[in-house]
Amino acid sequence: MKFDLCTQNISNNYMEIFCWFDDPRSRFFATFRTNILMWEIKPDVKNRIVTHDRSIVAARYLIKHKQVMVVCQAGDISFWSLEGQRTNRFSEKSIGENVDTTCLGFDEFGEKFYTGGSDGKIRVWNYNGRVLRNLEATEDGTAVEITQIETLKRRIVAVGWSKYLTIFRDLQEGDVKPALPTEWKGDKGEDEDTREGHNEDIVCMSVTAFAPQLLATGSIDGEICIWNTSSELFVRRLDQRKRVPNHNKTQLQDNSADFAMTTLCFLDKRITSNTNTSSTCANLVSCGGLGFVRFWNAHSGKLIGEFQAHSDVVTIIMEIDVRNKYLGTGDVNGLVKIWNIEEYCLQTNTSDLITESPTLLTEFTTHTDLITCIDFLEKDTRTFILTSSADGSVVLSDMNGNSYGIFGQPNQWRLDVDLSKVNEEEVPLDQSEHDPDSNENSKLFDEETQLELPSSDSNNNLPTMTDEEMLTRRSNVWQSTSIGVSYQEKRTNRRQRNQPTLITSKDYLLWEKTGLAPGGAYGSLDTYDPPNIPEQKKTPQSNLNAAWHAANFGDNSRRRPVPTTIGANLKSAFDERSLIPKYILDYEVKQRQLFELKTQSQPKTISSATPAHSNPSIHMRQAADAVLKLKRQSSTATNYSDQKAQ
């Protein structure tokens, strides 16, 4: 309960009751003897558009997917287009878990994301809504709330309400067992004097995007520690604004929330620049208690400048764009401020602390509760601001604070419309209250209108109309109303469309003019004699070419010889039987002979005159023997021809 506010303390001889209210999480706590009670205070959402029913934890723009990702405290995760249309939604409740989500992180390749909960677990998700793995970031078996998650080259680092860094190494894709954290090499000391880390709970951190990578961690006592991500060793400590511990119990304890860190951001563009001031200018920004923003030099550990961005607030959050040009801050009242820090704390010739604030570009209020996240996004050379709040809404605005809409509203918006230019056109209508010249013009306008108004006598001279005429009378709204005039101007000024007409200028329609019958597709084509081609004059160069050709080739012209006809080359007629194999021809001759013998034998047996005493069966038997003999000879010739063919 670092940021809780004690609202009531009731004490007597028999019992003692304490009441706390946690504003960022909308929780109300009460203690009675040995019991602690907690109530969740839900905001009134009547007549108000919200993105989710619960407080928004984070809202980030995914450059790779070109969508806005929103995570609420209840574990609902939704994806939206920049025009305000929801594309996907899933929840942690669908996997059987009902815990509060506290933070959001992304991997370095843009393929997975991480959510941290109040139960001390980190859930690894893909963008299809599937939980790939659970990581238990617990300390001695006790659940520790996760406040931020970062990735470091196949390693996952998490911080929360603990004095130590939690790191997971070499995570396998197929392993579904809960992974346990390993030891951070910089936190080996057991005592506060020997350990080089933090003495209080770590709540935020930041990692440089370019090598060599540095890790900065901030605690609730205002201390910043710089670590080397390769060796995991401690580098230096930034404790110029650290809270001094009060060991004297007789004095009042100071408020730790005034020193607590909420956000850390490295200025990567300044770290990687090759200018002379890159090693001496401010390259680390922090914010937190009492609305202060501080600029540090991470290489020397020096505090370069500080200013109070918001007054009369307990704490603030911030975000810096990728070009390190704009700084956005938000407080607990829903106020957002945009600062220009492109040249702030860049020239550090003097050793004095810079206390002047940078240029304030704009400030606006689009939420009614605590600002939980700010994100800068660029599209079509324009910069937009994405803000989320504890009131359950996510708003997209431009750099001037003009709101395009709330994610979740029924109507979508258009990003191609520049709201700043639209508002500038409407400014002259509202400037009459502050411009003295406009008052004089309005007086003159009133006098002119009074002169033009018809008098009461003129109204009596108007022709009287019956009720039927009044009902059937049609008024011309085109000239009497502003909507009609503007619509008529748009109709008259738009591009006219060419209507289809009869084409009469084409040559193939000549028969329509003359009345003659059409002569087909080419009936109207004109015929003419070919033009006379003049004889080419011989030039000296052509004479030289002709002389060279006669010297080398003589009078023989290089023409292709005329081919002779096919019949002239043939010596004899073509015989088709030469293409047939010889064994087939022999087989044909034998079959013909067999047929001739068979036909000759039958008439002889019938016409031969046999004596009366001769036996006809004997003659029939002789004829059958002759036929059988011929068949055997033919079968023997056939087998021989088949063997030859094989």
C-alpha cells in the first residue's frame, strides 16, 4: 500500500478500524482487528462511451500489425483499427483464470506479447489468443505483483513489488511446464551493505534499443540503478533525489509517494548520435512523485535538469516518441500535456541544474480519471496520440489535442481529416466575443438588418391566402435555406457526365448520308491508285558497292536456286509390295494355292462317271484324304513362317 490514502481512523478502547483508498486501482480497504476487507469502486458508466468495463492497463499501437492493442484490468484483450473498428477480442477468463492484469510487454520480434498479473505470473501469448506458457515470478513461494516486463536477447526480465530483478533464460517453445526464474548476477549480496542493487521495491525499468544495451531500474525511494545487460553487473547509481531513510521514530515519517518512480525512458537518439554533446547531454528521463520530470546522464550519473510538469498531483506517468522530440505526461485528473524536448538539456556547458521547463505545445483533457498509458504513433507523416485511462476509455487525438473519437463508439472516424484545420475555420465564428472590431461589425449588421426588415404596415398589404392555398403552396427551399443553397452549388459545380449521342462524323456512316445500301464492313472504304515511286538516284557509294560485288562474285547473282519437282527425281514407279515382309507374301501365295486346289478337287469328284458297281464311300474317303493332306502342308508352312518372324 505505497500509494494508498488513509481516509478514516476510528479508535477506542475496544477496537481500531483503518480505512484506505487506492485511487489508481479504485480499491477501498478496511482493517478490523485481524481482518482486511477490500471493495472495488466501479465508476458510473451511464451515458458514457467506454472501450472496456474495467480500468485500462495499457493501449499500444502495433506497427507490424497496424492495429491498436488494448488490455484492461479484468484481462480482456482487444484489437482495433486506427479508424475505431474492433477486429479481435479474447480474455484470460476464457482459460479459467480470474486475476487482475497489471502490465503489458512485447518480445523483440513482434510475434508474442506478455501480460503480468497480480498473482505473480507472466503469461506468454500469441496474437491468436492462445497462451503459450506461464512463468511464475514468485519470491519464496509468495505472489508478487508484476509492474513491468522487458525482453533482453532470449531473456525476459520482470520487476514488481520486490527488491530483486526476476529473469527467465533459455525458454523453449514446446515446453508447457511453468518456468521458474533464475538469479540475476548483480544481486548476489545478502546484506544491504554488500548488495549493489536496490534497498526498496523496484517498480519500473527501461532498456536501450541499441548496443551496448543498458538497463535502468527505478525504485519507490527515488533511486535509479544502471546495469549492463551483457554481464548483468551493476554499473552506477543515480541517487541525487533519493529519499533519506528516517530511523528516528519520534519524528514524522515522510511520504514515500513523493519520491517514487513511475516511468523510466532512455533517449536512444541522443545515445547513438555522433555529436560532441552525446556523452554529456541528458539521455535518461524519469518521472514520478509530485509531478516532477527529471533528465539524467546515464554515463556520468549526473542530474542535468528537472521541472514540475503537473502541480497539485501525487504522481504522473510519461511517454516519449521514437524520434525523442515529444514528451507526453498525464496525471491522476485526466490531464495530458505535450512538451517539445528536442533541444531540452542538449547543451550542458554549465554545471548548474536546469530548472526551466521545455516548450509546452498543448494540454487537453479527454478522460475523467487517472491516465494509465500514453503512446505516440505516426501515420502518413502525421503524429497521433493514444491515451488510456482508468475510466475504461481509449481516445485517439492529434498533436493539438483534438479528439477523433473513443474506441468503442458506434461510428468510425476518418484519419485523413485534419481536425486542426477544421477548427481554425470555425474560429472566426467564436472570436466575436473577444475581438472589438467584430462588435462594431455586428452593430453595423444589426442596423442594416433593421433597415431591411419590413414594417407592420407592409405586412398588411400582403395578399391574403386561403387555407387550401397555404396547404397546396410549395415553397422553394433552394434559395431560402443555407442547406439548399450549398447543395445547389455542389450540384452545379460538379463535373458533368457526357451522355451517349448519335455519332455522325465517322466515314463508315457515309451510306446513311447518301441513302445507298450498305456494302458491308468495307463498303465505305475509298480506293485509289498507288503513288508513283521515283527512281532512286545512284550515288558514288552505290557505284563502289556494285564494283566490289562484280570483282568478288562476278556476274553470277546470289540467288537461291529454284527447287526441282519431286517427280523429276523418281527413276521408276513405286512398288508398295516392297514394304511388306517376305514371310507374309509367302504365306499369302500358299493360301492362294490351297484355295485353288480345294476348288479344283470338288468338281472332279462330282462330275466323274463312276461305274454302277463302285462304292461311293470310297471316293469320298479319297477326297477327304486329299484335303487333309493339303491342310497339313499349309499348317507346316504357317509354323515355319511364324518361327521366321520371331
